Amino acid sequence: MWPFKRKQPDIETRSSGTGYTSQLMAARAAYITGTDGVGELTGTVQGCVSLWENGLSLADVDGTDMITPFHLQLAGRSLALRGEAVFAIRDDGLVPCSDWDLSTRYTRPTAYRVGIADTGGGRSETLLASEVLHLRIGANMGLPYTGSSPLRRARLTAGMLQAIETALHEVYSEAPIGSSVVPFPEAPDTDMNAIARGFRGMRGRVLVRESVNVTAAGGPAPQTDFKPHDVTPDLQKAMLTQSLDAARASIEMAFGVLPGLHNPATTGPMVREVQRHLAQWTLQPIAVMIAQEASEKLASGVTLDVMRPLQAFDVGGRARALAAVVQTLALAKESGVDPEKAMKLVDWSET
């Protein structure tokens, strides 16, 4: 009733699922349920992440001075492990954000609440979408404003790789590698302990036990019983080596790295092919995405090129192709043929 106003319904605020709190809850849940989601701690994943961040840091940037190799390196590592990277745009450059939350309208971000890390403690700021560079890979139709890392898209493989490496670590640290059991005739305990201490090994120790087949009446001791027995675990039956190689290969393919790179028999041509594949099919599309986002937010045409700095092309083949093109153009000029029309016939363009 007048002059009382009608009570407005409370607006429920929900988290987008990409903030720092949600990450802590997910990490805590993984810790409670068991070792899970720590595939990024393995050497294979860190090697692929290093290729991403170092490859992107060498990119040629045209159109802006705000994107430096340091920012590209941070973006490459964040994209590889998290699938997203956010930078706040300032007049003096880009500021990396440790965590963020966003609001959207028609799947397009409109505002961000970002956290900026400092030595004395971080602070939170609210920024418009035009004031933020939001880089993301692996987005899906349900969450187009959220990226996903290669490990998140290959959870089974990452978990198996981590489990195998953990099992190998426990075997080499806890298993009795190099230990053996040596049968010995009946003798006092002091004599057997003295003999056992006489054996010296680099890893395992030798255990001496009494023979169980010697008769108590002083009969002859059977020679078949006096044979040492090794207690080193047989890992070949578990096929850990084959499983580890398969998990490594699958993880490397998820990151766009050909598995032939870690093959001991890899030669120079294979290494160059791995480099071309990584630059052309993984890093260059990411560079194009970064350039598009920077062009929209920085109000200038920005281009990033990864192929030229990494030399991710066949130098000899390109030189031969250039020689053939120059020779063909010279021949066309002598014959009076229009080179542009001839190039259109073979789908050749300036780009």
C-alpha cells in the first residue's frame, strides 16, 4: 500500500565457473578424491608447453608495440595449461591477469572482474570488454567465451601418463631393485649375518636364508636348492614402457607436436617436419586469433607471423620454387603472355 513500495525480487548472482574460486574448489576436490588432473606436472607436458611459449615469443608482430615477446610467452604458457589468457589494456602496455570472471550478453563478453597480482598482494578491478584482451582456444558451443586446454580435452591420456610416471617413481624408490635371496646351509645366525654384511652392492642387499631341503639327520644337501633368487620386480610383464610411449605420443599429438620428436632414431628432416607441423597447424592459428583480438581491442591492424621467425618451411624447396617462378615469368614476358591470367589458372595469388 502507498506510500510503501513493492519489494523488488532479489537478483541472484552466480559464478561463471572460470574464476579463481572455482579453480580452488576443483583442485580441492581432486585432492580429496585422489591424484587426478596433475598431468601438467610431467616432463612431456612441460616440454610441449615450452615449445608453445617459446614459439609464440618469436613471432613477428606488426601494427602495435604493446604486444612484446614477454606477453606472448605468458600467453603461450597460459593457453597451453589453461586454455585462456587475459591481459588488461593500459596506456603503458598490457598487464597480465592471474584470474578473472566475466559477464556476457549473447555469448559475447561485456565486462570483466580481473585479479592483478602484485608482490604486496593482488587487487581486483572491473573492466569493460574493450579494455581487456581475452585469448582462448578450444571453446565449444556451450561455452564459447571459455577456452579449454589440450589436457582438459584429453583427460584420460593425461591421467594415464601421470599414473604411469607415478608408478615408475614408486617402483624405483621403494621396490627391492637388485636384491636377492641366497640359500645357505644350516648355520648360526651370527655367521649368516656376518656373511650377509660381507656382500656389498650399489642398490640392493643380499638376504641369506637357511636351506629348507636339508634333512635334520645330517643327510646330503641337495644342490638344486642352493641357487640365488632375484627379487627385482619384472616390469616387462606390466608393459609400462609401451604404455608410457603411447601416452607420451597421445599427449604430444594433443599439443600439436609429432611423436617422432622424442624418438631416439629421429633425424634432422624429421625434426624439421615436426617444427613445420607445430608452427603451421598449431602456433600460427593461435597467432591469427591473437592478432584478431588485438586488432579489435587496440584499434589498429595487428598481424602475427610465426612461420618466418621459426623458419618453419622447406628452405631448399622454396628456393627451387622461387627459381621456377622467376624463370616462368621471364618466359611469359618473352612470349607476350599476361602473367596474372596465367597465375589465376593455377590458383596463385599474392598472399
